[in-house]
Amino acid sequence: MATEEGIKLYTEKKINYEFDHYSGEVKSVFVKQTVFDGGKLNHGLLIPFKERIIKEIDNKWCVGIMVYGANKQYVKNETKVS
């Protein structure tokens, strides 16, 4: 789902994101930006993805943007899905 929505946004704005992880504890799906040609990813650009999650999964889930520096070791309580 994140890949499909990321491709749509890339087609429109040259900004792409991909699934990073989800947390069932806080009912959130997290994405990270992978292509920066069209600018910076923001929550307004994720509205179609969030609406799809609400429709297909649950209306209590939300979408967050992960921003990593050089070291990702401090991220805790995450579940990776490949």
C-alpha cells in the first residue's frame, strides 16, 4: 500500500517514500522519504495514504514520517515487515 501511494506521489510531485515500519502499540505506520527531487515530504502529502489506511485497515491508525540521521540505533519498539 505504501509503495503504491509513494509511486502516485512521485508521478505527481517527484517525491517518493517507502514503508519503514509500523507500531501496533501506537497504531501508526511510518514511512521515509526516498526521492527528494520534488521537495520535502510532509503530512499534507500523505493524506491519500492515510485515507487509504483508514478505509482498508482501521480508522484509528495514522501515518508518520521517519527522519533518520547517520545512526538509526535509537529507534525502539518497531516492527519491521519485509
